[in-house]
Amino acid sequence: LWITENDKTVKLVYTGDIGVNDRPILRDPKKIKKADFVVMESTYGDRLHESNESSIQELIDIIADTVKRGGNVIIPKGVKKIEKQAFKNCRKVTSVVIPDSVTEIGKSAFLECHGLTDILIPSSVVKIGAWAFNFCSELKMVNLPDSINSLGVGAFKKCWNLQYINIPQGVKTIREDMFEYCFALKHVHIPY
């Protein structure tokens, strides 16, 4: 903020948390080169920032606690890939929102997420790994975006309550075990 009084101009800068660089889900703070006056938050002024490793572990612990209590998981924007077994056995998670920064859902990423009923897969995703949603027994409908060109072996195996799924035009092969034990499956849309 530039303030002028009696022909004298000063730069006043106000900031919240100054932040730290290289955090996996936060933008790096912008640096200000010069200020005449600075007003800043001092809540954490007497502490050092934790390492990335301990911050990542804290995030994992928060997600694990959320999963134990049951509920929704919103994956932060900026995540590029959901790694293999990232949410394996998260049985109480009911809904997952994947941001449009994700391009790949890894092998067994949501394996045995029995409580999962809803998943929103954005058009940025091009690959779903083997057994990615295997044993998501409460999943009822999957709307795959046209961007997907690869579905891994058994990606939806044992989704007992799956009733509807569309296969995007870019998918050239429906691999073995893709829908094995999908007893409720009524409609599979395959483009021609």
C-alpha cells in the first residue's frame, strides 16, 4: 500500500503468515524487495518451520484420522498422481474429489475402499492403473472422462454394486478381470 502525505510517499506492507518455500501443496511465498513499514502476523514468530518430511507425515496422519472417522477426501490441487495404494483399505471414505491437476490414478490406489460411493474423475486423468478401484463394493456409478486412454487390469473388479460405467473412446483394450464380480452391472457404454 502506497501512502502519500505532505508530499512524502511511503510503502506499507501487510502480510499474514510469511510462509516457507518448497511445500508440496502450497505456493511459495512472494518476496517483497523493499518496504518502509511492515505489519505482519507474529503467531509463529517464536518457532521454526517443520521440515517437509514431518509436514508430509502430519498431512498423512490427518488424512488417516479423517479416514478412520469416515467421510470425504478432497485431494489438493497440485497433486499430479495418486500413487499406488494411496488410499488402500480406507473403508470409511465415502466420497473422493480429484483435482484437475491429477493425470494418473495409480495401481490399487483405492483398493478395498468399501464405503466409497462417489468419485469424481476430472478430464485431466489419462490413466487408471491396475486394480485402482478393486473391491470398492459400494461404488454404483463411474463416469470416466474422454481423456482416459488406459485402464489397468481389474480396475473395477469386485465392485459388487457397480451398475453403470462408460468406457471412453480413447481406451483401446478392456483388460482381463476388468468387471469380474460386478454382479449389479446393468449398463456398460462402449463407444463405436
